[in-house]
Amino acid sequence: MTGPTAQQTPETAPAAPPISFARGAPSTDIVDVEGLKEAAVAAFDTDPAGMTGYGTAVGYVPLRRWIAEKHGVPEDHVLVTNGSMQADAFLFDELATPGAAVVTERPTYDRTLLGLKQRGADLHLVTLQEDGIDLDEVEALLRSGVRPALAHVIPNFQNPAGYTLSLEKRHQLLELAREHGFVVFEDDPYVDVRFSGEPLPRLLELDGGAASTSVVYASSFSKTVCPGIRVGYLVGPPALVERIRVRATNTYIAPNMVAQGTVNQYVRGTRFPAALERVRSALAERVGLLDVALREHLPQASFRRPDGGYFLWVELPAGEGHDVRRIAQEATRRGVAIVPGTDFLLDGGENAFRLAFSGVQAADIEEGVRRLAAAVAAAQG
Amino acid sequence: MTGPTAQQTPETAPAAPPISFARGAPSTDIVDVEGLKEAAVAAFDTDPAGMTGYGTAVGYVPLRRWIAEKHGVPEDHVLVTNGSMQADAFLFDELATPGAAVVTERPTYDRTLLGLKQRGADLHLVTLQEDGIDLDEVEALLRSGVRPALAHVIPNFQNPAGYTLSLEKRHQLLELAREHGFVVFEDDPYVDVRFSGEPLPRLLELDGGAASTSVVYASSFSKTVCPGIRVGYLVGPPALVERIRVRATNTYIAPNMVAQGTVNQYVRGTRFPAALERVRSALAERVGLLDVALREHLPQASFRRPDGGYFLWVELPAGEGHDVRRIAQEATRRGVAIVPGTDFLLDGGENAFRLAFSGVQAADIEEGVRRLAAAVAAAQG
């Protein structure tokens, strides 16, 4: 989400328009604006009272039903929210109370870390490997006496790393959760923008779906419909969903009915599958070009090409004294934006950065990486 | 917002459909659904990137500008939120901290009381008179050493009472706020649905508008556009707005852009003035019929006919042992819903209830009051 902030002076501003690998958002050309417009009209025509009335904090009933069917759970397991970050906030208010031990991946989404820190949770960041969170490290934590209330994972195409939690580790994490009585928060906004490889079962499913007691699942329509629609949701045990419903009612009465009604029409409509396919193929093309360009222009960098999502995590060789803040500044001067690795960690990350390929047109990717390589070189000089 | 909850048994259920004086929401017939649909289409056509992208927590920029112009303040005084209750929640998080003294009207909106209680604020409820909050009582509080951080007032067509704060008292309240260093929270969702009498200047204006340091103003498009659109806003000193912007960013990134873009097109469009006039005249008709019906069927009740808004506060003679919970139950049995006065107070209110006329069609009002009068009689028997 972070955009470039430094102001360019006339002397240093490049002639070419800036290229942003910083924003975890789709470029407008891969959003089906016509389809959304049609969906909004259909929603007002079909259910004027539901679109314009308050509704309740559980969300727009037909969309809630669609989500429940998608995940094979009864409707009372589902709560729709104004974007999934609002869902995170409600869940953290319930479970990440002051002093509560919470496990997250290292690195992880900067806003997740911030939300947990602000609530005074006792944070334990566990190394993220290419196949997901390091479970030996989690076990060592548990052996040391830490009793987590919550373990937050982004299982598919993780933000910022792009890594995916393996099936074996999914099973193992659930075993640990059941044995030690913590909740796994499966934060899964990118799952439906997989462009290669085989989909893996959700932790929620592996834990029994409707019978699950160890998983709270969150996802969003930001990546499949568009971010401005701000519709996300939680799936979890009904008693917890009911507590969050009360909290949501007292915060904003109900989430946005116009937006949810539009999403409901859109995802049930005929244009959605093709639009989603267009998003996936655009992301696949972009990551392919980024892969090639990084190998050519920044051969010293290591990274893993993801099978979906928006992000790729780049590490420069350790021990060479890289300072990613300086690299980011040099990049800004050259008209390219990145997010420093340090933003996704409590400490470290000076030799790493996140590249978001979701918002960069294919034609701009190589030029962006050229500028970035020049910035890396300049920052070392 | 509260709807009827008690389940009717087949034996006692009336043949006629239920009539709800409980919900503070407009009936769908006074919502301009066609106009909203056109506005949504225009918004997608005019600004596809702005509608579908994340945006930022200050809100959709063209709507924020419209609000700033409406109130004669620079844009950095304005923050748009997912409904004005979310704006209240953010402001309370900033100012109604645990132990902070907060003044409210007595009675006042039940969700306001709940939000303040949940945050651990030190609540001081001050009698609401027909011309607004009792300032002698406020002065006595201040003399007794109470140092409020915040005084919450609903100056126009108060919820639940329907009363309006007089011009003289507006000036006096601001004087007290400046002298004693507290913030007046001007919670004003009903101002634009005035159907009789002359509009009064806002406290925000009387405090200097852009130069105001003692007032935070909140309003909403729920009453002028529709509730399901969930768009509200705050106007206040830029430093406070900036703190709330950070809080909003960390909660949900940005409020709903699709909804805000639709509101922006709608309020700038040609249909809005006529639609608003239709809302006002429908509300005027409903309150007129309610006035007549109450005088005829419930002559022992006292109430003040409001000049706008959604609500009317009914008091039955004190000392007659009225029990409004029993009245509400008897009413439900007879197919009419009300909200007990006790919901709007920390104590008392057993002989009072709120009638919302916003959601009841003109043709149903007399029948609703007949049922209510029967319920009052039955509850005393």
C-alpha cells in the first residue's frame, strides 16, 4: 500500500514517468469497470431496499450466503466487513489483547505488525521460509513456555515475500494449534489470484470447515473485484463471529450495503470468471518479465518467483553493507519506488525490499528494474 | 435502529402487518433509488480509477472537497468515514479515553452512550430541555470541578427527543467550551431534514468555521441519500483530523470509494434537491399525522412536535407507575414497535418511549398509534 513519498527536486527528477513497485494494488486496466457498473445497476434493480437500508453488521445477506457456500459453512460462521483489514482489526480487538502472545511470520505485512503492536500484544516473529513459517521455530517457542492466543499466517503468496505455506506445514501448524490451544488466523486475500501451480486446501478446510475450532479465516474482494469496493470477510466459529458482530454493530452499525450488493451481483454474474482470468494472466505476465529483468539487471539478488499474488521479496547479498533506505532514496531519485524490507520486520531487513508487480504495466517492468539496479549500485558507491 | 425483537405467538399475532415506530431509518419509498443508480454509473464513467482504487483514509477526494465547500473550511479539516458512527468511534478513541469526563444530553442516542461507556469515559448526563441541553446544569457540573474533555450534543431534532438547541444556548455552550477548554462534539446527522421553522447556524460556524478550535462536527448522508450507502464525515481542527486519519488508515486503509464516488455524483447532480424535498415533505406529513393521532388516541401523553428529523419523544404522566418495558411488550403483541425510553438513559425513562416516524407510511400512522394506545392501556391493567 505504501507509495513513494519523497518529493523529487527538478534537478533530480527523471524525464520518464515514475514506476511504482511499491503499491500492492492492481493497475486500473485489470479492473473490470464496465462489469462493476453493470453489477451496481443490477443490484439497485434487484434489491433496492437491501442496497439502501441499514442492514446489519453480519453483512449483506445474499453476499454472506455466497461466501458461506464458497467455504462450505453455515451462514452464521461468516461476517462481512468494510475490507479485510477491518476484519483483522475486529479480530485483533478480541484476541490480541494487551500482553497476549501472538505469533506472526517474519517478514510480514507491515500493517499487521502495526495493528498488533498498537494493541500491546506480545509479538513473536517466526522466520518465514520458502515453504512457509518455520515450524521448528514455532515449536521451540512453545517449548520455551510461550502460550500464543493467535498465530497469524498469510498462507498463499505471502505479503511481502510471495511464499506459500506447503500442505505438509499446513497440517503440522494445525496440529500445533490444537495441541496448544491457539487460534490460527488464516489471512488469505491473495488465494484466488494464483497463476501457476496447484491450489492447496485452506487451513480452514483442513481443520474441518464448519467443524473447525482452531482457524479463523479472512479474505477480501480487493484482489478479485477491486480495492475501492472495500469488502472483506471473516469465517470462524459462530460464538467468536457473534462477539465480533456485536463489536461491528457498535462501531458502524453495518458494513457498506451498496458495495456489498454490487459485489454480490458481480461474483454471481457471467463476467466474473473471465475478469479473474484476465487478472491472473496479467499478473503471470508481469511476474515473468520481472523475473527475467531481475536476473539480467540485478544478478546478485536472490528471490523466489511466486505462483500468485502481488509481491516478490528481493534479498541482496548479506555482509555487503546494503542500506535499503538509501537504496529506496536512490530509487526515488531515478523514478522507481520500492518498499524497504525493514518495514516488514521489527529489526533487520536492511538488505531486502518488496517489489509489487500488481500495479506495473508489462511495458514498464524492465525499465523499472534497470532504474532499480542503478539505484542499488549508486547506494553502494 | 432498534427493531422489534419479541417473537409473536400465533395466538397473539395480529392479522395486520406490524408497524414499526422503532427504526430510525427512512422507508424505501422516500429513497431515490433511480437517482442513486444513475449516480453510480456516472461515478464509474467519470472516475474509474478513483472509484476502484484504494484511495486514502481522508476519503474520496472530490467528495471531501464538496463537504469542505459546504462547510466553508479547507479540505484538511475534513475526513470522510464509513458512516458517521464510525466517525464518532474514531473521535471517541481520541478524546473519550478511560476516565475522561464526557458530557452528554439526557436522554441521548443509545449507541453514543454505549460507545462512551465501553471506552471507560466518566459520563455526565445533563437534562435535555425543549430548547436543548440544560446549561445551568452544565455550569453546575463545571463549578463542582468536573473538567470535561468532550461535550456531545445532537443540536438538531435530537435522537431520541426531536428537540433542537436554541441559538442563544449555542452561543452559551461555546462560551463555556472556550472558557473551560472542552471540545463540543456537534453530532448533526438530521440538520438537512428540517421540514419547518428556520435553520439555525451550526456551532461550527458560530465558533468561526475554519478558525474553530472548540468544535468537532459530524454529519452523514444516511438521512439525505440513504443509510445503506454508509457515508459520514467529520469536520474539525486539522491536527485532530490528522490524528484520526492515521487511526483510520490503520483500521481500514480507506473508506468505501464506490459508495463515496456515488454520493459525490448524487449530491452534485440535478436530482438531489428534489429528492431531499420529497424526504422533507414526507417526514412533515408523517409527523403531522402522528401529532393528530397521539392527541386523539393517547391524550394523556406529552410530547413536542419536532421541526425535522426522525423522532418524537413521548412521556406518560409520571407517578402513574408506567413500565415502558411492559408497554413495549404489549405493543409488540399488538403489531406495533417502539423503543423504551430506558434505552436512552443510564437510569429512569420508565414512563417514556421514542417514536420514529421516518419509516412508517402515512397510511399506517393512525393505526399504529391506536395499537400503541391499546398497549398503554393493557400495560396498566
